[in-house]
Amino acid sequence: MSGTTMNPTSPLIEVEHLAVRFTTPNGGVVEAVRDVSFTLHKGKTLGIVGESGSGKSQTALAMMGLLPPNGAVSGVARYDGRDLLGMKHAELNRIRGDRVAMIFQDPMTALNPFLTIERQMTEVLQLHRKISRKQAFEQAVAMCEAVRIADARRRIKMYPHEFSGGMLQRVMIAMALLCEPDVLIADEPTTALDVTVQAQIIELLRDLQSDLGTAIILITHDMGVVASLCDDVMVMYGGRTMEYGTAEQIFSQPTHPYTIGLLDALPHLDDDGDVPLRAIAGNPPSAGGAVHGCAFAPRCAMAEEQCASVRPELLAFTDTDGGQRQRACHLPIAELRPGVRVGGAV
Amino acid sequence: MTLSTIETQTGDAVAVSASAHIDPFGDSPARHAWRRFAQNRAALVSCVILGLIILACFVGPWLLPYGFDDTDWLSISLPPSLANMHWFGTDELGRDLLVRTLIGGRISLEVGLLGTTLTVAIGVAWGATAGYAGGKIDAAMMRIVDMMYAIPYMLIAILMMTLFGRAFYLVVLTISLFSWIDMARVVRGQTLTLKKREFIDAARATGVPAARIVMQHIVPNLLGVVIIYTTVTVPGIILTESVLSFLGLGVQEPMTSWGVLIADGTSKMEVRPWLLAFPGLFLIATLYCTNYIGDALRDAFDPKVQ
């Protein structure tokens, strides 16, 4: 494994060669995730970044056993040494929500509109802890206060539609953290929220992480969020890992054309208003077709002949600063486009 | 909300609906629902009328001087009149129609209530389970429903009556045995769309077992559809009972039900219209009331309706 975050203890989450494939009704096979591996240590944050359709959400759903019936998963996803993928449902149900929790992208749809916030929060507690309704209520209120919901004792009795989006995402976070999980999987937790609220939620996640020591897998396409929260970063494209290293490494020295493109596409504060944003040309690949070479090759400005035919392996290497990291690209690092601006990304 | 706010509502509905929004906090869901229900005046009136009908049916016959099977040769086919103490008139055997309507109401209301309860319970459980489980379980469960459609219910009704004899609970059972299949289909369809919603995934992600997801997360969201469909089911069941009775499979003379009285009255409506009018009026009033109450209940339990 990568060993990007050096930690003497064994990792909390170990994912090895995870692959997700869907069979379509007409008999086709869609490979959403291919050969993805990563580790997560206690209290650390891993950012999984990539465009829509890069397989980052499917990776998370597969780990949580939430794939639809036509989805099949292979590989290993261990939590605390136990494989989540081969587990019986009852055993998995004891872990998810309790030891491994998840936050969804859109809080407006991820809460049951017919149940009060209180019901939904106490349900989680009563499932995983043998406590009375009253105790569960008190804990739920305390957690709502921890995520800074004002007047929590009264508002907890309201229904989801009576909250704003930002408040609901706080509720989701509170629900996810109720059982003080070891791992929190946040699937684009800020995408459905407006920018000022996004900042509050990110700040909240960071504070809670330092208080509770929860490890976080943060799935996002927002490089700014990654920069402010993550220890490690895994960049995904077309269902594969393109680059994997510490946030420091990825932001200061990206070694994959796709990562460079992502960082380059960020608007910068020192840009004049009339400078157009630098988008990566082209569209993400449709997940259906078989890819022979590098998935990013058709859009890569630096692609060479072999990129389209030979798939680059994800290989570990030591960078100039002596750090261990991984990349999947044929091009030598020295040949990558010089003068890439990344400093202003944070 | 306190009682006083509900009372002021009769005077000024606008003021109350405004004051109801002032403090949305700290109310239990049940009180929330009750307050919204109480704001629906049609439903409140319906409750009162339905309550009076039920009271009349179960207490009324004791207060009247006639039995439901007392024939009186001196007062055959009397039209309704306040003077002769037969307010609803009499039939061709001289039996008082008022007491027969009330006694018949007992049967009809009981059949309606029990039949609907069974229909809803079986239909919702079956449909929600099939819809949520999906795949082979769903296919198998819904083929059973299809098979039920193919069986003529009259045949089963006749079979049950001949095998087990004529009994009230058999009538209810037979009717429910066939009316739940529509409910199951409606509920299954709704469940199929519900289970794709993200909050179901979110519940699964928190480790909620499948059975509990169906009970806690699917069923409450089905409420609107189920209530609406139930209000359609009630009259259907009451009328099915009358069909069975008409064929001699339900209640038997001299015992009666609204369905029987209406069927009987229909054949004589040209000469003795009151025989149709009074039982018909009671049935219509009951059905209207259940519809209004059902409507109000759906609104009251849907948290998004204010």
C-alpha cells in the first residue's frame, strides 16, 4: 500500500483492488470503479477527487453495501481488519451507522420527509445502543448543539422541510456522528449548498474531527475543500486512480496531467475578471466502452502515442522531496507542462 | 395549540391559521396533525355526522318501540309520517323502516370497518414488502396477486358459505380476501418509487434493517396514497356486502343491512320510494363523511401541508 501517511498503527480502512461493475438491462457491462486501493488511518482525512462519473461516489456506496441490485463489487474493503464486502447483512448493519457513518450529497432528499428530526436521530441511537428513548433524545439534542444548531431542543421536533439546506446538512452530520463513528464517509457534503454555507460546513467538519478524532473520507470535486480539510488525496478519473499522495504533495507538485488540469481549472483571486477559466477540454469518458490505454488520454494535452493503447499502471515512486506517492502516467514527471500555477489553489 | 385557539377558529379562520404558524416548535407530531385536522371544518362536521350515525345505529334500536323483525298487518307499506310513529314509513310486511335502517347500519358499518382494516393491513404489508424486496420475491408475490384477480370472488364466497356456514365474520373475511389485491398493487407501485429516494439509502447507511426500513420509512410515506385508496375501498366493501346478501350469501332475512335495504328499495322505488331513500341517505352520508375525514387525515399527517 501507499504508506503516504506514515502511521505505526494498522489502518482503520483498507481498500484493495476495489472494482464496481453494473450490468445494464440490455446485457452490457459498465465498469464504474476499477482497481482502486487506498488506506485511511485513525483521525486522518482522505480526499477522493474527480469529475462527475469518475467513480468516487460508487466507491463509497460499494464500501457501505449500498449498490443497487445490478451492481457487483469485487476486491476487499476492510474496516478494522474485517471485510465489509463479504459480510452478512446483519453484521454489516451493526457496523454501518455505528462505526462507519455516511453523509449524503443532498440533505434535502436524504432525510425522511414524514418523520421528525428527533425520530430519525433517536432511531440511529436506539438501533446501535441499548438506551431509552429519553436518553437517546438527550444525546440527539446534545449532538445537534455540537453541530451548532441553535435552539436544538425545540427545533429537533420539527420536520426536515422546516429547515434550510445548510441546517439540514448539519442535522445529517449530527446524525452521522451520533454513535461517534471511527470513520465518516462524506459524499460531496457541500455540493448542494451555497458557498457561504459550504465554508461553515467544512469548518464544522474540521472542528468535529479534531474533537472526536473521526477519520473522514471526503468525496468531492471541489479542490478548495480538499485543500482545507484533507491529509491525503486520491485523484480519480474514469473509475481509476490517477494520482495518490498527501495533500501537500498533490497541491505543490502534481505529477499527473489530470491533476494539473484540475488545479489549473480553479479560479484564482489574482486573476482579472476577464481571464476565462481554464477548463479541461472534452468530456469525461462514458463508463460503458472498454478503455485500452489511459482513460484520460483523449483529453490530455500531453498525450503520446502509447497513452491511447497502453494503460499506465499505478506505480509508487519517490518524489524530489523524498515523499512516497503513486501516479498512473507514462510521461516522465520532468516532461510535464512547466510553469503550472498551483500555489493559489488553496 | 390550546383548545381556545381551536375555538376562535370558528369565528375567524384566518386569524387561527396565522397564529398556528407562530410557534411551530415544541409540538409533538400527533398534536401537529390534530391541529391541522381541526382546521378542516368539513372534516369536523363529518366527524360529528358520522358519530351521530354510529350512535343512532348502536343505541337507536333500543329506544324505538318496534323490533327490526316485528311485522304489523295493520300498518303495511305506510309512507313516512310523524303522526303514526313510523317516521321512515314501513315495508310491505309492516316492519318499521327506521329501526331496520339502524339495525342494517350496524352490519354495514361493522363490515365496512373490519373489512377496510383487513384490506389496508394486508394490502399495505403485502405491497410494501413486495416493492421493497424487489427481484424474485416481488415477482412471486405479485404473481399471487395476479392469480387472485383471476379467481371469481363469488365462487370463493359461495364455497366459503357452504363449507363453513353463514357467519358475519365470513362475509368480512371473504370481502377482504379480494379487496386487498388492489391496495397491494397501488402500494407496491408507490414503494418502488419510494425506495429509490435517497433517504432510504441514508437509512440503510445507518444500519437500519430491511424490515424496519419498510415499517419506519416506507409506510409513513405511503400514508397519502393509502388513505385516499381507503376512502374508495369503504363504499366498495359496503356495497359488496349487499351483493353477497342479495344472493343469499351475506346476512339473511329478517336481519338486514344497508346494502340489502337499498337493493330491496330499488325494486320498489316507483311505488314506495321511501324504502330506497332512507337507507340510501344513510349510506351516502356515511360515505361522504369518510371521504372528507380521509382527505383531512391525509393533509394532517403530511408534514408539508400547512
